[in-house]
Amino acid sequence: MIRKPIHTTLSESCHSWIHQEAENIDKTKGQIIDMAIDFYKNNNELLIEYNQAKVFLKELVKSEILENYLKAKPLLQRIVREEMDKNKE
């Protein structure tokens, strides 16, 4: 299987967030992506917490508490949309 580079598979809102973060801390987009990948690879406990947070987000979306909170961060918005799409199936 041929894998596409990660920057070609990101959503538009994620691209916008990465661009903004790159400007804020004076790094390139590629450096931001590499930093994020390294951070998650080296922190298994955080990955467990992230998975638990996704379950919590799913429950909030089901109860519609998160509906007005979708503008908080583009990355969170993408996760919430994915969870909402899963719930529609």
C-alpha cells in the first residue's frame, strides 16, 4: 500500500490550524506536524487519555451539549464532526 504524505490527507480546518500554529511559534508547517507526531508517539499515556476524551466527546455530541462548542478549535471540530458522522450510521 502506498501511503500519502500526512499533509495531503489533512482536512482544510486542520491545515488552517497548523498554519496558524506555525505562525504563532515561528515554525514551518512540516515542523509542527513532526512535533505532533513525535509527541504522540512518545507519550502512550496521552494516547490513552486522548482515546478516553474521544469517548467523552461522543457522549457530549449525543446529548447535543457540544453543538455550540464546535468553534473552540478546528482540530476539536474535526473530531466532533467525525463522531457525529459515526452516530448517524
